[in-house]
Amino acid sequence: MSGHPPVHEHVAMDVALYEIRIKGNLGATVLCAFPAMVSRRRGADTVLTGRLDRSALFGVLAEVEALGLELLEVHQLTPRGEIPARGDTSSA
């Protein structure tokens, strides 16, 4: 018997849809650092959108910092655990 607590396979991941706005228009090379995110330009800034759990969110934010990018804002677009149905735009 190991000293590790039991793993519960049915425990839901705490996933939410996030929007992260970064100052400036990021090029393709920098965007490769965020494979789980979809990017779009909003004026002079870049917006990254993706479904992330808490760990992945902090990983993206760490990558933003490591690359020396200026983080402008982070928004959670849906309540935790709720993934909007395809075509549902009411959460934004």
C-alpha cells in the first residue's frame, strides 16, 4: 500500500474560458508559445482566448512574463466548469 491519497478519476477539472489581453500585436513566433490559445488582434493589442484550468492559466501567465510581454487584463468569460455550447455567444 502506497502512502499516496487515492486518485478519483471522476473529479472534474476546474476549467473555464479565459480572455487574456496583451499589449501589442504579437507575431507568429511569439504566438507559438501559446498553443492552447486562439489569438486575434483588437486594435493595437493581442487577445488570447482559450479553455484553461487553474494550472494552465498560471502557465500562460508565466509564459507572458517570461517573454517580457505586457499583460493588460485577464477575464474569465464563463463560470468555472461551464463550457458554452458551440455557437453560444451569450457568455461574452
